[in-house]
Amino acid sequence: MSRKRVYRSKKKLGQIPGSIVYTGERTKPKLFLEAFDYTKQNCTEKELDNIEESFEFKLTDSVTWININGLNYVNEIEKLGKHYELHPLVLEDIVNIAQRPKIDEYENYLFIVLKMLYYDKSQTIVSEQVSFVLGKNYVLSFQEAEGDVFNAVRDRIRQAKGRVRSMQSDYLLYTLIDAIVDHYFSVIEILGDKIEDFETEIFSGQIEEDASRKIQDLKREILRVRRAIFPLREVLNRIEKNESDLIQQKTITYYRDIYDHLIQVTENIDIYREMIWSLMDMYMTTISNKMNEVMKVLTIMASIFIPLTFIAGIYGMNFEYIPELQHRNGYFVVWGVMILIFLGMLYYFKRKKWL
């Protein structure tokens, strides 16, 4: 999961609404399909060879989770969409990975889009779109590439931990969204450590030349996280107020818990955002203080040499009659006066605490 993704956020002009066009990287990751079909007593886990193998699960009374990795396989996604009677606009949004987190309500299912965040090996934040379709007894999840934050959910289903095996598909959707939101805490923790480390560097005076670039990188990371997380609050609000039979009243409480976690995350994001602005102010103040120190030294040096230059200028004039020029020890007297002035000014500056 260390790849950086470049998104094409705009559709081709004149394209028909509902056109299924993948807008992510033009790489060819392997299509990965997995299915979990379970009841309270039994669980079947299966890695599918093709999309048609998932069709049989629609007719069962058990709860089914079908996970698809590889949004560039638009033909396979279209086959799955036709079998589950998904609207063409839903299929278009699934493969258009520049979507904003949202929820759309249809007669027989709910369509939800959100962002999964993680740091890659180079410590660059990656935002990957994950789409969910919630039906009466199934959940479909669509991811761009292999690798996610759902391993804990898989283990709970396999080992019948918690409530997931005794609940319906709406609770399964809750556990998947909750796993993504919980991972937000890991992301903002890393981001917070970065900000605190940089703050320590500034206070200690160990500022590198590319400090301003680092601050800009931190600002961009915060904005990416903010854009991915803030709209999700609206999604959870709509789920809570939803009157669809697909989400039971007893499950709403769990979605409220996700909302509480999300509020905590967004508050931390706002705090870090303010801290980054403060870091920029601190950095500029530190640079200004360093410049002031340099200017102070140069000003003191110039102040010391002004009277010395004045004396040297007087005795460097080309007048024929300058009384001190005829004095036997005039040269040494002038040197003595200049040294006394130099020492006197140093004493004065130190007394004033300018040195």
C-alpha cells in the first residue's frame, strides 16, 4: 500500500451520465474478490475466482460481505452491479475515486462513500476511496487496491467475537466504518507527532534550511485529512435520521458512537491546524530574531568604527599644517586615543547589555 495515487477528478466533456469510467491510476493490480457468508452458528470464507461466483450469495438468508479490490476492472463491477440491481450512477461513483464522502438512499439499498487514510512507507499520507452498498442481508465493499484496515473485522467474523455474527448487515456496515474511523486516530497521532517534533526543533533553534517546506507539507497533510473526514459527519447524521428498514433502531446507537469518535478526531484536526499556523509564526519569529542578532552585531561593529574612521579621516587630510603631525609622538598618541575609544565603547555596550 505504498503507492501514491494520482487522480483525474474531471470526467470527459460530453460523457453520458452513468458512464462507468475508472478515474484512478492506469496500473493493473490483480482483481481480488473475497466473500464472508455467515450466520450465528456458521461462517463461510471464500476467495472468489470471478465475479459470477458471488451471485449465489444473494439468495441466501445469511449475512454476506463481498469485498472487491481493483476498481479498474469496470466490466466485473458492472456485472456485479447488474446482478444486485445497482443504479448506473452508483456504479459511476464507485469507480470515480474523486468522490466526496456521502450517502445516497435508494429503494432497496444504501450507497455510502468514505475515505480510508493511512501513511505509506515514505510517511506520505494516502487517501483511498472505499464505497459500500448496504442491502437487506448483504454488504458490498469496493476498494481501489489490495490492503485495508478490516483485518480485525475479518477475525471477529471468523471467530464469532462480539456481536457481528448475531446481528444483521447494518451492524456489519457499522463495524467496517468503525474500523476506518478508528484508523483515523492512528493517522492523526502520527501527524501530531510530526508537529510536536518540528515544534521542538524550532524551540531548540535546530532549524533546517527546508523548514518552510516542511511546514507547507504539514499544512497539505492536514487539509487532505480534513477534506476526507469532515464530510463524514453529515453521512453519519443522515444514517442516524434515516427511516429505511435497512438500518434497525437498535443499531443506530452504534452509529452514534462512531459519530462521537469522529467529533473527537475533527477536534484534534482543528487543534493541529491551529498549531501549524502557530508553527509558521514561530518559524518566522525565529528567523527574524536571528536576523536581528546579526544586525545588532553589525551595528555595534559599525558604531565602534565610526569614531575611529573619523579620527583617521582627519589625519588623512592633505593639509600642510596639522599641529599633531609635527609632534614627535603624535602617531602613538592617535593610536592610544583610538584604542581608548574602542575600549570605552565596548564597556558602554556591555553595560547597556547590547553585547
